[in-house]
Amino acid sequence: MTTDVVVPADVARYCRATGPLESPLIWLGFAAAALVLAGLAVRSRRARRRAVIAAVCCALLAGLTGLNTYVGYIRTGHDLAVLLDRGGAPGRALGRLLDDGGGSSSVAGGRTVPAGRSAPLLDSFDLADPADGIPSGRTYVLLPPGYANSGRSYPVVYLVHGYPFGSAQDWLTAGDAPGALDRLYRDAAIPPMIVVSVDLTAGQPERDWEGLDVPGGPRLETYLAGVVVPAVDSRYRTIRDRADRALGGMSGGAFAALNTGLHHTGEFGVLLLTLPYDTPGDIRAEFHGDRAAIERNMPRDYLPGMDFPDPVAVFLAAGSHDGGDLDRARHLAGQLTADGQRAVVHVEPGLSHTWRTARATLPYLLVFAGDTFRAG
């Protein structure tokens, strides 16, 4: 294993900072209100029913906001508006009222207008693949500052959301990739790059697909490596070489990145894994006892002694408070090193298996990718 990468202190502080909707004061306020209302229900027969209903609502909100304080999924009013937008027209209307414009940019005409010269520009496009069981999927693309007028080509980092109930928007909201890139560019900590957040839900975000080619279901690995990558290469000025292409993800998305990346070393030269897994979850039941297919998608089993036709550089990150993630990251790094591959483990202090950790470790992933692109 090689040594950890260095991220500018101001970038690390920014990415570890909590947003206004992650404040513990919110859930504490709801909890206090629930207690007051419960007391009112005990003392007043006339207002008992309404007080009980209000107390239960406040208790539920305290639980939800407390969970968000821990997980860090919704940082700002803008993040909440994006989440509500998935609920259709009613959620979209409420989201417009709650959207505080939080984040690094504002949205106009389907594209994001950068807040400053160092901020990335957000583009997106829909990409269906009926042949592989993908009805549609919106791909989000963060273009580097000056992309429109530079005429140059850029390396690409692909990021995969978590499972289940993940979304390609998660790396833009909970992961705050635009904010991390803005500050990394400001400090000249990374070379200009294109960052792509892909949708591997196959239109069913509630399913724990793990980015696999599922028998009788969506072929997500094939979609990512064989459809998304060529589509991005055809739409944008990319460096079409494995040495300048990275694949990463968080949690279930980290498994998807690991498994897909190891199956396609000719397409991806860098793997970026935060909160990593080396085995799929319950999705194994979808293989209906096909032992060969299961073994092909178990990096824990096939990685030891694997023959690498092309070398890969792998960055693994975990929070210090999640022993399982730490053990997996170190175990994977040891296996990769034994196979002659470069592997780095980063431990983020005081955090666990949450989006807060993914957000805090994202700049380390990007700096590692940038350093590897430069070396290549």
C-alpha cells in the first residue's frame, strides 16, 4: 500500500462541514416540541386529541431529522427540493417553495450556471438502453471551468450512487461534488476533469441492483461500461484512454465500481471506492443458484491471484467509526497489493457508513484520480 494523498486543509474543512438542515438543533427542537405537546395532552382534555396528533408528528419529524443529522443526506433547502422533485408534481411545487439555492451554483434552462470562475458547469442527458433492460437514466456531467472555449480534451471520473433508493443526483446534493470541485480547482489541487454521475437504478431505485448484470433483469454493468462511457465520449471532449478514466462510488455504488472496474480493466485505469464492499448484498438471490455467475461477481473470492491484463490504481476510503468498512478497505488493499496493483487507504476520523463520510472523502478520491491522471 502506498501513502495517503494530501488535500488542501480548506477543502477538507469545507467537505466535512455540515449543512443547515443537518444541524442537531432541528431534531432537538422537534423532540422538545413533542414533549411539550405530550404534556399538554395529559393536562388538557379539551385539546388532548389535537395535542396527541401534533406530538406524534413532532416525534416522527424528530426521528427523521435526527437520522439526517447522522447520515447527512439532506444538507440544504436545495437538497430537500431535489428530493421532493422525485415525488412528482406536488413534491416539485413544494420543493420550489423550500429551495434556498444552496450549493455552488444556480440552475437555469436545465444547466447549472457556475457561481464563480472555478465552479464546474452542470450538463445532463437521458440515456435509455432497452436492449439491456434500462428504460431510461439521467446522466449528470460536471464540466471543468473553461470547457466551452478551451478546445482541449479531459480525463473523466465516473461516480455511482448507493443502493437501494439511490439517485444520480446524490453525488450533486448529498455528495456535493460541485462544491468539492469548485474548491479543488480554486486551490489548483487537481487538473481539470469531467465528472459524471450515472444512474444505475434501471428505473427502480428501490431495488438493490449493486450495478450487476442481473439474469432476466437489467444489465447494469454492461450499460455502464458499454453504453454510458461511449455516450459520454461521443458527447464531450474526453481523453478516450483507460489511463485517463476513473470509476468510483459509495457503499453499494463502491461495490459496483469495484466489480465493474475489475471486469473492465481495459476501460478504467483508476478505481475510487468510499465505504467499500467486496460482495454483493441480497441481489445474489437474483442469480437463482447459478454458482458460476455468483462467483464471477464476488471480488472477495476472485480478486486473490487475479491476472490483471492492465494495471489499476485503487483508492479506498472509510470512516474510523465503522470497523467493517475499515477492515474491508484494508483487506482489499492488501489483496490488490499482493496482485501487484497500487492501492491507497484513507481513514476519515470520527465518521461512519454515511453520506457525511462519502462527502468528506470525495476530495481525496478526486485528488488521487488527478494525481494518477497526471502521472499517466
